Amino acid sequence: MVAMAERIAGTEEAFVELMNKKASELGLKNTNFKNCTGLDAENHYSSANDMALIAKELVKHDKILEFSGTYEDYIREGTDKSFWLVNTNKLVRFYQGVDGLKTGYTTTAGYCLTATAKKDGMRIITVVMNEPDSATRNSETTAMLDYGFNMYGMEQLLNKDNVLGKIKVDLGEKEYVEVVPKEEVNILNNKNSDKRNVTYKVELNNIKAPIAAGDTVGKINVIENNKTIMTVEVTVKENVDKVNIFISYLRNLKDIVIGNI
């Protein structure tokens, strides 16, 4: 971990600064990093809720789950330094749908596990901390996953390909561009209750070219009982470059002729 930190940021200290900056961006309220290893240190701490929020961000990256969901494999296979590596998260092998995420143990924190599993289109994240041993850590995680999958189901309100409308692009090569959610919008339903009555409202900003897919151009407010329960950012479906001066002149001339200006 230290070698990776030095490769990315130059020093471990600089990398830890980046970690704490990202923690702040994610809205973590009870996390402060003092090293990149996770080992016990003064004023180095986190909470179960914050670990879940970190996991929520990580699972957006498929490559992470490709690694954390592998139970065993060779490292440096084909070289004289190859060795067989086994995942410390045994649930990857023994619980259907588990594909991550991170185990841990220190004297102060005890046995910890931030796990994630996906079934029937629903992903659950669980966190246990300060367990007495790895067996208890696994059994408590299994119990939470069982409860979640037995009691709840996921309903998709919007996916990332759903076009929400078009937005005008000031000085854009294209005058209008389609907008889409940055991420899926899913609603959790209790299997023993009626489906929730949920709607959404899209709010778009005024934008100016150049604009790129991934840039935030507005938000979706998910509403239940006249209350916003979730907010998801909106982006453009494609990049839009700035228009050249000649095309801009012709557009202005057209607007003058038809009375828009």
C-alpha cells in the first residue's frame, strides 16, 4: 500500500491528504486517515456508516469487483516470483452473489468486513466491526445479507440510458443535447408491503459549450409523499464542442429574422 501511495502521490503523507480530501467530498462525517495501510494510529478512525459510503463509491467501478470477487489466483504467474493468493473474504466463495469487498483486522478494530453482494438486480452493502474472530465476522455478515435479500427488492425508476429531455447549449456546435442520469435511480421496496408511490422531477441548469458527457448539468429529485428522498446528478449524453464564429453569426441572423431577438 505504501508503494502504491508513493507511486500515485509521491509520498505516503501526500497520499493520505488525498484520502482525507476524498473522504470530505464523499460527505464522510466520522473518518480521518493518518496512514494508507489501515493500521492502528492515533486519530486514525472511521465508522460503519462511512465504510458503507466508501463501498458505495467503490462498487461503481467494475474493475474493483473483478479483483475483490476473485477467490484465488496466481500473482506474477509465469515468473520465478509467482505465488498463489487466496482471498481473505471467504464469503466470495461460500455465499452466492458476494463479490467484495474488504476484510481487516487490527488489535484496536478487531475483525472487520465490508462486504457486498448482488442478486436479482439489487446490491447490498454490509459492514461489521470489532468482531472477536473471522468466523463471527462471516456469520454476522451472512445474517445481514440473508435479511436484506429476503425482506427487500429493488425497483428501477431510471437507468443511465434513459433520456430525460433536451437542453439548449449556449454557443454549442449542437444547439440542443439530450440529458441522462449519471447513475441508476433505484427504489427499495419491502416485499411485505405495497410498492412505494415515488415520482421524480428534473431540474436543468443553463449550460455553455464546450460541455462533455459526465459533466453535471442538473439534478433529479426523487419525491415520495411530497418530500425529496434522493437526489441524482444529470449529465449530457454526448460531448458538445463550441460553435465556430460563422455558424454562430448565422444562428443570430436567423433569430433576428424570425423575431427571437
